Amino acid sequence: MNALGRCCIKSRLQAFLCTTATSNGMARIITRSQCYKAVNRRAVTELKNLRRDPPKEPFGAGGERRTLAQALHARIRATGPITVATYMREVLLNPAAGYYSTKENVFGTAGDFITAPEIGQIFGELVAIWCINELQKFNYDGHIQLIELGPGKGTLMHDVLRVFQRFGLSKEQLSGHLVEMSPNLQRIQAERLCNGSVHRTAPDHTEPYVQEGTTGTGINLRWYTDIVEVPKGFSIILANEFFDALPVHVFCKEPKETGAPWKEVLVDINANETEPSFRFIQSNKATPYSVVFGKRFESKEHLLKDRNRIEVSFETEQIAQTVAKRIDGHGGFGLIIDYGHEGDKMDTLRSFKSHKLHDPLQDPGSADLTVDVDFGFLKHFLEQDEKAITLGPVSQGSFLEAMEGSARLKSLLSSTADENYRKILTQGYEELTNPTKMGERFKLLSVFPSSLRQFLLSSNKVAGFESKA
């Protein structure tokens, strides 16, 4: 039996409600300054040109400053149309002009979107409770690496570590590992988690991490640009609104055209426009990527589901395989939270700016790009090497209710007489769980080592993922 002991989820939650009492008997309430709007995102990808700090020179330095639109326009004019994945990668993570590389206000009311952890503390607390509950299945007492892919402002990491320590996990047992490509977001996360006091790794040093710091409670944190750089070891892996911003290839074919090759949607220039302008086109013939896609997936009807347009991220596949290999070889589990579908959508690429829909081809680099996660493909990528088993996806609303979210809300409400706080708590939980808001659109997928397959499927006791059959 591990140090956390074994008990049911309801008992664990009740214990948490008790441990959060402060010296004056009041439950700890953590306020958030934002409210949710249905615009969400988080980004990290495997671009090595963002390994260290961004260049000091402006984009196009050495002459007249050039915008990202101008650079992309010149590239396409010289070499031809580019894939949607290439366009997304440049728009989001170009080191000198990309959205996540240069924009200061990404999150919150002053930014372009708000994520679930920013709505209220309940979300992060219940994710932490889930992690602790599942940890008991491993009978593990060693060091735990908490890895978060795309940590945003660091709020989820902060809330989960806080609950872990409330349950008795010491700073010697825990370490945090944040996988983040954007130096801007690394700085924001450091301010949230370490009061801005971190050590940046010199570019000529060999350490795999880019910065290191310590939380106020003494937990060591390190930042990386790629999950493969995180040390091997037992890991709890969280990915909240991470996969929806990984670049996708868009493949298409004529409906009801048996045996027709898959073609690819590309980004081209509008040659008739005087200013840099772009358009989507369909390739005249198969592209190298569409040929590979057709060979690999044409026979997998359970993934294609008669769709004639598919959005697939091969970077998602690479990261999913890394996650599966890590937990299979070194132990651990994961929880993925994102908005998405199970193969019933075909065209979800869109852009958001100041919480409103924005033309994804207009003024590249100024707005977020996002694609709904295809959970069918994500499950396939995680399980294809038989190193991991996935459960779900389940809706966010049902998961939070299964984790006794209403009980937690009731406890927090009973601990404050401040009507403003009470309103924030109530409205926040409503946004998280209401089926017409985040409750159904957002889904959760759990990931475990394949060695636990028989136990998990026979016991049907993964909190929040119990089968109703």
C-alpha cells in the first residue's frame, strides 16, 4: 500500500474538504479574475527554433521590418502552396512573429481565450483528486514527476501541486515538469509558480531544461521544450487544451468516389490582391502526406467514418507515442482534457481574436488557431503500439460530477459570506458542467500502461470513467 492509502473517491474528497480548512475554520477560496467564453487554446509543438529565448532583432531586421504575412506570401510565391500544418506552425510559433512567441496577452479577458483552470479552483482540485485516486492502483511510493503539456499560465499545475501537498506528498516526493515552447509563456508560468524567480539555462549548456525554479512550498520545477527531454521516471501527465493547437494536415476526397486518392488542402496566395492575401485550395493530385495518410488509414473505417475530409496531426501522433512509451516503460498515467469529437466532424479549423471568431488567413500571427481534437485518432495513436490503454472520452460535465464537484462547490459556498465570491464560484461551476457550455463540448481521456488492461476493464473503477453498461 502506498503512502496515500486506499479509500473510495467520496472518502478522499471528504478528506480534502477537511484539509483545506484554514486556521480560522474557513475553507480556502482562490479567486480567479476571468470568466469563461467559448474560446480556448493552448500551444506547444516540436519546433527546435524556439529552444531558447527569442531573437532580439525584429522580424526582418537588417532592412525594413517584414510582417509574417509578407514572409509567408514571399515563401509561397517562390516555392508554391504550403500545407495547413506548415501554416499553423508558422502562425503560432514562428520565433520572431508567431502568436505564442510574441503576443503578451494570450489568456484572460485581455487576451483571446480562457481555459478551464482559470474559471475557478474546483477544476484543478478535482483533477488532482482524480490523480491521487488513480495513483493508489500502482502501489507506488517513489518519486513522482508531474508533467504538464502546454501549461498556459501555470494555474492547473499550481492547483494540482497544492492539493498533492495537502494529501501528504512532500516536496521530496514531487517535482514539476512543464513542457512549453513559448519563452513568453515560460515567463508567465514562472511568475505564477515561482514568483518569477527562476534560473534560465545558458544556450551553450547541455542541460535539457531551459529554466528551473522552486515553488513557495519548496517543490522543484523545470521547463522543457519537448516531452522527450523530461527525465525518465514514474510520471503523471496532464494535457489540458494542448492537442487542439498542434498543426494538422487536412486531407479530402470527392464524396462517393470509390478508390479516389486522398488530396490535401493547401494554403496559397491571392495573386490578384495588392497586399499579402491568402486562400485555401485543394491540391490537383495527391501530395506526399496524403499518399502516406491513404496507405495508413484508408482501411481503418472506424477512424474515417465515411468522412471525405479529415484533419490529422502527425505531431499529435509523435507525442502520443512518446506518452505511451513513457508510462509503459517507467510507470505512470495521464489525463487529457480538450474540446473535440469522436469522428463526426470534418472542418473545425478556426481562429479567435479578442474572444471572437477571426478569419484564420487574415493577419497571420495576430490571432490563435485551433482545431477540434479527433479523439478517435488520438486514442488510436496512444494505443497503436500496444503500450497504453485509454478509457473515455467522457464529457467534462459528467466527469466533474462523478468527482463530487457539486459537493466541493457546496463546501466552498458554505465557507464564505461574500456574495461576489459566491457568484463567481456558482457561475464558474455552471460554465464547466453545463451541457450547453463546456460540459459536453469538452472531453476527458485517461491513459494507463497496457499492463493494467485486464485489471482496469474488469474492475470498472477508474473514477469518472466508469462504464454504465
